[in-house]
Amino acid sequence: MARREKNGRVSSRMLAIANALDGMSRADAARSAGMDRQTLRDWVV
């Protein structure tokens, strides 16, 4: 789904959330998406 998304920011969010839900640490998932860990935590919660 993230690959088909035209908006890069939305795609990045989707990948970061998917990585966190798949067991990657939030810090690593956020880093891989180029964002802050706190921002990712807010989206997951």
C-alpha cells in the first residue's frame, strides 16, 4: 500500500508504522523513515 501511495510523507508514515508494528524498535523504525521517535510514537498510539 505504501508503494502505491503518491504522497511521499504518507508513504513514509505508513512504512514507519508498519515497521514498528512488525517488531522493529520505534527508534529504528523512525530513523529508517527519517523522523523523530516521538513523532512515530504519537502516530502508533
